[in-house]
Amino acid sequence: MGNQGSVFDDRQLEEYQELTYFTKKEILHVYKKFRQLNPSFVDANRDGRLDMDVIMSLPELKANPFNERICKVFSSTSSGDMSFEDFLDMMSVFSEAAPKHVKVEYAFRIYDFDDDDVLSRGDLKNVVNHLTGNEVLEADDLEQLISNILEEADLDNDGALSFAEFEHVISKAPDFVNSFRIRV
Amino acid sequence: MARYSDSINSFELQTVRHNRDSLNDPEHRLAERRYSRGGENEGISRRRKKRANSFASGTLRIRRPVLRQDEIEQVVDEIDNDTPDQPVALQSDQIKEQNVPMSAKREIRRNLERRQTTTRIKKPGWFRRKKYDIQMQWCRFKLWTADQFYTIELWRSHFRTIDGHFGSDVGSYFRLLRWIFSLNLPVFILTFSFLTIPQLIVRNLGNFDDSQESVTCKFEHPFEGPEFLTGGGWFNQTELYYGCYTKEIIQIWKGHKYDMKYAYFFVCVAYYLFTLLRTAYSLQSSYKENFIEAEGEIQAFYSARVFCGWDYRIAHKETALLKHKTLSTLLKESLSKYNERVSNSWKTFFLKTFFRILTNVVSLALIGASGYLVWYISDTQSLKTDNKFLHDMAMPLTISALNFILPFAFSIIASFENYSIPQYALYFTMIRTLLLNAATLGVLVYFWFITVNCDQLEKKDENWLNAAVDCKPCWESFMGEQIYRLVIVDFFFTILFTLFSELIRFLVHKCFKSRIDKPEFDIARNTLNLIYSQSLVWLGTFYSPLLSLIQVIKFFVLFYIKRYSLTLFCRPSSKLWKAAKTQTFFLLFIFVSLLLCVIAVAFSMISLKPSQSCGPYQEFNTTYQVITEPFNKWSGKLNWLKEIIKLITSDVFFFLILTVLSVTVYYTRIIMNAHFEVVRLLKHQLHNEGKDKQFLIGLLQNNSTGSSRHNNSNNSNTRGNYTENNNKSSSNKIHVIQNRHFDRDE
């Protein structure tokens, strides 16, 4: 890792360690990844913000259908561009050490496309369409699928999933924690 | 409405409370979520409750770049109230949980710090301060070790590549491989440092307490080469096997003695205990996470597919495209199943059952036949040849061949069985394979126990055994040697299997590009192979203490072979793999195999006579006696202690413990039944509350439609009067019910 140890002093690293689910070495590794996205820019200004397109060139995000949502949720200006601290926040939530309930909260926000604090039919459709990519489902199938999901998860029958309902349905799906991870 | 009452049935407490007064009014709902989040989560876990309290209204707020000062103050207050007088370092978990950007978290943390240095009036007492000190030290130590582990974490970059290219399902095979590898490493360190090193000291320095006839294994055979495969000859004189460990007391330096008999016994007990506990712990936590917590009346099939469908570790375009396709097909398939209800006539049911009984009989027959084959070959030595090498390797080759070829037959059988859920076919194949492994190894070990041990052989009526069998003077070493062969042959079979199933298929794909695809990585079969080869080691470690070293080397090489064969020849899987639940099954299989091995080894320790010409227990009737004998010989003062120990080692005590355990199990069962009863009652109550709510909604809807109708139909008097009356009565009812609800809330 060479000179990157000197990028942060020990106190800063200590602080990051207390605010994220990472250890010092992992934080430095995350920084290395962040720097790789645009080395000259980051070297010039460590606290600068990288554009959403640049952030999305991270391989895991590039392949991820929800990449734009992820950037927006984790960007502190909600515009999609990220500073190193935003990036660190994101990687911390996706890390193995982050507990399930933290992951669930962010998953909810990622899937809540219109930011209205509920997963409505529109949001669910968006989620499914992003998941299936080019292999879109037929309209009938899509409707049926959304209805099935709501039937399973929408406990108060208001046609949308609130956070409590989302969390409840996720607790029935043990694969969630494992799938909602990105390796540092 | 019908659907409504359905969902109400399985509703959980906190969501009912949450929704009871929110009804369908969106504004109400939003306001309620903003302001009453703190109290709504009772009845989940303590931790969740704590979190909800610690940041009322926090979790679902639209994120702002910087929190207002008063909001920060509020959060700080809550954290401080939750964990009063704790140092900030211990409150970091709560800070981490906040759903705000880093800058806000930092602000919260600084505020907490400032408050603790300036405004805290009450200082915690000495005892508490010490407690926090220790906790902080512990936290720091944990972070430090995690930091160190990050540096030495094995194969990290490989895992990144595997996860990125093939998804985390294939990655789970490699993680299991690494887990078993890491299980063997401490065992090797234990046996090497406590058995092999003292033994090597003895061999080279020869400083015995009692310097009569000393080293049992003098180097007589030169090392030739084929021993690597057969494990015989030269290896027989080394510390690889039980036979070479001394029965003497070693004098390490003046006055310090090291008794190999006890060392050997306790090291064995320690590593079996260590592996048992570690496996049981993993199994327990995995089971809890994936089965107990995920159980419930609500089946979240579609939600799970959609919300957990994407594997966030995928980092490759092609894999991502394939994943889209897989998910799409899977959803389409399950939806089409939803549309056409399968007719379940008696005839198809009967046919299905008959067919499944038949397939089970066939697979059990196959398993039984392979068990018998192993017995027949060992008993009659029918594979005897003049070539010594072939003669030695005949049995391991047969067993490995059976264990590699029959699973293919099982998966073909399972495909005929036509299960509605593909996962079942997998589970059945896995169980059958495990049975096959257990049967072949079990027969072999039983055969060894009764024949190679001269003492056992004398006891038996020899008529039913073939004359070809002869007993071995050092049967423990013999068993170690045999298991060594099995381990090695299994290794070569794994490599061959990889070559055939992955490389050849890949080459075929190269020739006919369009027609035949690259092979997929078969997670189940590969994992079962891992379990089989590990159970060999568990079986053999007592007879060959350094077998764990062989296993460590084997798995190390295997990782690279599998990893490169995967990335070079395979393609990402197009099937969806239920990783979490299958992982629990694998752990269960590992645990069962381990348990069987421990039982076999414990049996040989407790009831078989050790060889009289080699090994640490030459003078004993059983290995176990090494523990009981000192007490029998004991003539010291503490006679009562002797009595107690006698009692503890007796059969009566064993049965006493068994009885106590059974009573405990019975007691837990009763409590569990009581809990079920409570759950049933609570569900009933929820059902009633759901009806309450339904009634309320009905009234409200009635009310609103009624009043609009009232406004629109001033002309029609009779109708108007009717609605007015209706309105009055319904609003009265609502009033009463609302009062009731408020009472309850307060």
C-alpha cells in the first residue's frame, strides 16, 4: 500500500474506524479503491467529490442494475456524486461486518425509487424491471408478480410496503444478508 | 376484504400496533411514521428496540447532507440516555447504526465527547469505570485482531475474482473449503507440537527415563517412491503413524517429565472436542439464522426472489447479463405455475408415491450393494495380484470409485423422481451420497476392527470369515496406513474428476462451439466430496496424527486446482441456488460425519485392545484404561477422591447423566409447548384485533360514501333520511370504538 498510510494520520483512521464497520487496513484499502477511480483528481483533492459516472465505474457497481439508486442514496448531496467519506459509508454498509438491520434500511432506501418512504407498486415495478434487465417480463406477469409480492408482504393492505413490512418480509429471506454484500 | 383478513391472521404484534390507528389515510401514515417510530417496535428483539429508541423518527427520514443542530442534540440525548455514563468508544455501535452521512455521524460523536468532558455531573463509580476500561480494551483487541486477520486472510483476492465472475454461490463452495482448511490447521499445530516434536526429541536424543529398549521404529526400509501413494514401507517408521509413538516417559530436562501416554490421549480428546464444538457452533448459528428466524406463517417466496435476487458481489458484465436472464426465467416459471393449478388426482398421487418408493428402494439397494462389495473384497481378498503396489491400492481405488461414480447415478435417479421443488432433488441426492459414504467407510472400518486386531480375531468364531484374513501386529498403524491411502487416492480422483467433468467438457465446447456449452460448476457434488475427504481425516487422525498435515497440503493444492479450473473452463451457473439453507444442510452433513467418526474412534478407544508390540498403550487392555488405571492404583490419602472418580468413570454415572439429560430435554419440551400455546393465543388475539380493524374500516367507508351520497341527494328525502340515520349510528359506533382504542393505547 506504500505511501497511502500517510494519507490519513492515525487519529483520522481511528475516527473512521469508530464510524464505520471497517478496520484501519480495510479503510486504507477502500481509499485505494476510491483513488483508483480517478487517481489524479483524488491526489489533488482528497475531499473532492467524484461524479456519479466515475463512481459507477467500480466493477461491482457497473454490473449492478441498481447502481444509480445506490449512488444517490449514499451521496450526501443526493445528487449521486460522492466524496471519499460517502464512498466509505457505502462500502461499510455493504461490508460483511455490517449487521442485517443496517443493510435492510439501506436496501429499502435503494428500492424506494421515488423517495416517498414507501415501496409503492411503481417502485416494485421499477425493482423488477431493473432486476430482469433486457429480459423484461410481460405486462400481465409483472402485474401478477407485484400482486403476489404485495399479498405476501403488504400486511395493512394499503397497496404499498412500509419499512416495517419490508423488514418483516426480509426476515423471512435468509439469503438477504449474503446477497447484499460487496467485498472490499 | 377476504385477502385482508388473511393477512391479518399472520400479522405480528408490532405491525398491528403500528397500523391500527393509521387506517388508509396517507397523511396520517406519514405523520405517524415521523413521530411515533420510537415506540412501535416492541416485541422484536431487544436490540432493535434499543435502536428504535435511540433514534426516534430516524430510520426513514429522507437523508439530508447535514443534520440540524437540534436534531443532532436529540440523537445525542437518546444515545446518552440509552447508555448513560459509558465512554464514547463504547457507544460507537449506536453511532454506526445512524442512517446519516459520515459528517453527521462525526458531529454526533464530537457532541457526545464534548458532553462527557464538560457537562457530566455524575461520574461513574470505580467498579463501573474498571468495567468500561476492560470493555474498551476488549474492543480495541478485537479491532486489532481483525486488522491483523485482514493481512493474513487467505486467498482474499481469489475470492473477489470468484465472487465477481461466478456469484457468491460458487464462492460458498470455496468458503467452505477454506473453513475446513482452517479447521485442520489448529489440529495439525496441536498434534505436531504436543506429539511429534517430543517424539522427534526422543528419537534423536534418546534421553529416556528408562533407557531399555527404546525406539520401536528404526529406519530399516529405504525410501523408494511408491510409498507416497501407499503410505507403507518407509512411512511406517516415521511419526506419521500411531505405532511409532513411544510408551515411555520422556525426560525433557532434569525433573521435567513428559508422559506420551497421556499426551496422546489428551491431544486426541482435545482435537475431537475442538472440531466438534466448532462445527456444532457453526451449525447452530446457521440453523438459527436460516431456519428458525426465517420460519413463520408468511411465505415470502416472491418477495425473497425480488428483494434478495441480485447478488451485489457480481462484478462482470456477462455474469450480470446471465443473472438477469436467470431471474427473469425463474420469475416467469414460478408465475406460470401460479396461473395453472396442478390437478392432483388420486391416480397421479398413487403413481408418484409408487415411483418414489421404487427409486428409494433402488438407491438403498445400490448403497447396500456397495457396502457388500467392500466387505466381499476385503474378506476374500479377491483383488489379490502379484503386483504389490496394485495389491495395496485395490481397496482404496474401489472405494473411491464407488464414491465418485454412484453419486452420478443418484442424481439421475433424482431427476426421474420429478420433484415439484428442484431443491428436494438436490437434498435427496445429497442424503443418498452421504449414506453411501457412510456405508462404504463403515463396513471397511468394522471389518478392520474385527479382523486386523489379533485379540478380536481370536474371540470371534472364524468360520464366517474367510481364511485370507490375517491379523496385524500393529493394527493401529495398519489402519492409519489404509486411511492414508484412501486420502491420497481420493485426492487423485478429485483431480481426475475435475479434469473429466470440466476440462474435457470445455474441450468439447471448443470444438463444437455453438452446440455444447461450457460446463457449470457443480456446487453440491464438489462440496460432498469435500465432506467425504474430511471425514476420512477425522476417522484417521487417532491412528495417524499427522494426517491433518496431509489434509492441509491437499486442500491447499485443491483450492488452486479448483479455482483455476473454475475460471478457465467453467461458466457461471444459470440455476438459482438457495445458498443459505443449503449451507446449513452442508454443515449438518459435516456434523453428522464428524459425529460418526468420533463414535467409531471412541469405540476403538474404549473397547478394543491396543497392539501389544507398538504404540503408547502397549501394556493396557484398552486405550481408555490409561485414564482409569491411575485411580485404581491410587493408594494415597485422599481415598474419598478416588471413590468419587471411580463413581464418575463407572457405568452408573453415565446412566445418571443420561437420565438428567433426558429430564432436561423433557422439561425444555414442556416449556416449548407452553410457548406454542401462548403463540396460539396471541395469534387468536391478533385475529380478533384484525376483525376490529376491518369493522372500523367498513364503518368509515360506509360513512364517507354515505355522507357524499347525502350531499348529492338532497332531493330524495326518504333516501336522505335513511343515510342520515345510518351516519348517526355509525359515527356513534366509531366514537365508542375509538375511545376503546385510546384507552388501550394509554
